[in-house]
Amino acid sequence: MNALSEQTLSTLWERTRQQGDMPGFAKAITAILGAMRGEDDKEFDMARTVLSDPVLTQKVLRLANSGMYSAFGQQINTVSKAMLVLGTEAIGHLALGLKLIEELSVISPDSGLAHIEMEKAVLAGIVAREVSATAENRHGEEAVVCSMLQTLGRMLITFYMPERWTELQKATGEGKEDSAAVEMLGLSLQDIGRAAAVHWGLPENLLSGMRTLVPPADDMPAEPLSPDDWVAGVSTMSCICAGALWNDSEEGAAEVQRITARYSSMIGVSTDKLALAIEQAKVVAATDLSIAPLSKPAERRAKALAQTRQRAAGNNILLSGLADMRDSLDTASAGQMASIALETVFKGLQFSRAVAFVRNRRENKYAARMCLGDGVREHLAAMHFADTYEPNVFHAALSSDRVIFIENAADPKFAAKLPAWWRDTLSDARSFVILPLCSNGQPTGFLYGDWDDSFPTIHLSPTEFSLLNDIRSLVMKTAERRHPAGTSTVNRAA
């Protein structure tokens, strides 16, 4: 360690002593991790810890009563019941995120730079939580904590030494501060964070997980990771991803895609599932912790947060509908299940219209049977077409058994793929979705939903595609359970 680095750390320790040290955070991490693993039960009680913090108590109860958990039915008024609904791990992650912000902002809560870095750190932890849950890895809690600690050096400098942070930004530009840190501070920002972790006496496994670990080159085979390396890989990816999400730009979205493709193999999660986990993390950040991963002006931030919350509310409707469908799986007919599904997607995605089509094998055609939305019922009788394959988007969806989303149905290049019956009855739709229903490998019908020009531009997220696939899967599971291969169940039930 050189003289400049010693001077930097000496100044940092002095200011933390003056403004308030953070050993409480380190102690909280150790205690909460122990509770999440079921260790030290005599010395630590999660419910008691939550109740000792009014802010955390309110957050836990709000989350437990949110639409995401509405399938549990009753109002939840106690932390103990909330723990049964949410699980100790979810409450632990929530507590860690809030504790980090509390400890770092207690002296100067209006410090804009420090607050941004703190929220980015918590967002990285949320990404890690969703990715770890997808990977079903038992080291997920370490990955969450290490992801929040990955940028600890940035948080400490912005909070305790803001004048040095300003100098770094003047020398390099925003987002590139680390490139000048060694020259101006004597050590990298990551080394500063690690030094603080050592100073607080954090466990060795957390120190290991705070290091940067990048995937091998494309031409190098991915080697199996040790648990410590897996945690380091997830925390590195989550930290980079949080920075990209924060920009809320096309460049940021492209960076998330690049990160997903690059880290997928190393972490052991498919690209699609990794993208879905990251998308869910963004929704959680904006709802559960009221963190908006946006760096735009206040009015842009408020508008985007409102849209995100509206989308999250819609997803909660889809989740609630899925819960109803699962509860009805053993008692409902395929037609009844299709009706629940149609209502769920109509409300959850705020369709202008939604229609359920079934296949009539005797007449060799598909025909509309149920509908929701203004002005659609009068066209119901005209909504039918032959089941003989034709090169259009509806037969393509049925043949591939994949959800198809058409963003711009008015695109002249797409006109040849739209059948005459659709142009005669539904042509005022700007965007639409087709959910094919296939039983025992054969199409039996589909759900259709669209949006007219009164809606803003529609983009379906990976989360919504996943929920739609779950919904159609439950419809067909009912059909296949009640009728063996070779029978047209949705048609009979309808």
C-alpha cells in the first residue's frame, strides 16, 4: 500500500468516525444471514427484528398485502403471518436493502450523489435475488449481499468524501470514475470497498463474493464454478446490470441484452430466463422498495415510475388469475378454464377486446365463442375461418404453438399475413396477441387480444410472455386431464 492510498483510507476512517461508522450494517448482515439459514435461533428472531424497525414493519406488511400475494386471500395484519406468506428469505433481502440505505443516509439524507449510488446498490441486490431464485442456487443470499457491496467503494466516497468524487468526475466523466481512482486516490474504488469490508470484519465468503469475476472469452469453454466464484459472478453481473437499468435508455437496454448473453453460460441460467429475472427485478425495484431505476429528470422519472407501477399492477392481475386457475384445475371444465383465462388476460393486459376461438373438427373450422370489450360481440358471427393451413399469422401461431405478439398490425409489409376475416372484423386494432391452445400436440383453439390507437405504444416484457404461457398451459392441462388424446375438449366444453 502506497502513501496516497494510506492517506485516502485514513481520511475515510476519520470521517466515518466523525459522521457515524457503519459497524451496525455489518452486524445486521451477519445476523440476517444467520436467520435466513436458520442459524443462531436463540440469539436472533426475524419477527422481533422487523418489529423493532417501524419502517421495515410497514414495508413488510405492505408487500405481504400487495396484489402479488393476493392469492392468499385474507388481510395480513401481523409480521408473523407476513413471514408465512413471504418467507424468511424475502424479508431478509428486504431488510438488507433498507438497512443499507438507512446506514449510509442517516447523516446526510439529501446527498444526491450518495443516494443514487445507494439505490443502484440495492437494485443490484434485487437483480441478484431474482437471478438466484431462477437458478435455484442455495448461495443466493450471499449473492444478494455481495451485489449490494460490489460498489461499496463508490458509495463510501460519494457519501464521506464528496469533494474527491467531484474531482474524479471532472477528470473522467460520469460513470468512468474508477479509471482515475488509482492515480488520484491511490487505489481503485473496488479496493476501497474491500478495505472497508475488512475494516468492519465481514466474513471471508462475503469478501470473496465482492470481487469482480467476468466470463471467459467466447472461444474458451465455460468451466464449472465453485460456490464462491458463482457468487462473485452473479454479484459482478448484477452490479453492471443495475448501472445499465438505471440509464433507462436504448443504450441501457442494449447493454442489459449484452450482459445477459455474456453471463448466461457462466451463471448457469438460460438467456431467456436470465432476461426474465432481470425484467422482474426492475418491476420489484419500482414497487416493493419504491426504487425507480431511472436517471432522467424528475417529471420523466415520475411518468416512467407510474407506467412501471401500472404494468406491475397488470402483472399482479395475471398472477391472481393464474392462482384462480390453479385452484380450479381439478373442478373446472376446459371451457370454464378458457373463460377465466380470457377474463384474466383482458384485465391484466388492458386489452381493448379479447376473443376466444375454438376448433370445430366436424366443420373443419375455427370460430369465435366468447368475447370481451366494446363493439366486438356484433362481429362475433363473422369471426371464423377454415382450419386448413394458410400462410397467415394465425395459422403460424397455431402451427408453432407459440405466443405471437404483433406490435404494428398497420404496417403495409405485414398486410399479406392478415386474413380477410380479421380485416373485416378487427382491423382497427394497432397491436394484438395470439395465445394458441394445443392439446396433445394438436391445435384446439386460441385466445386473441388487441389494443386500439387509444393506447400508447405496447411492448410486452419477458415477464408478461412467461405469464401468458403459464395461463395457456393451465387451460390445456385441464383439457388433457379431462379428455384423453384425440378428443377436442375446448370445443366440447364451449
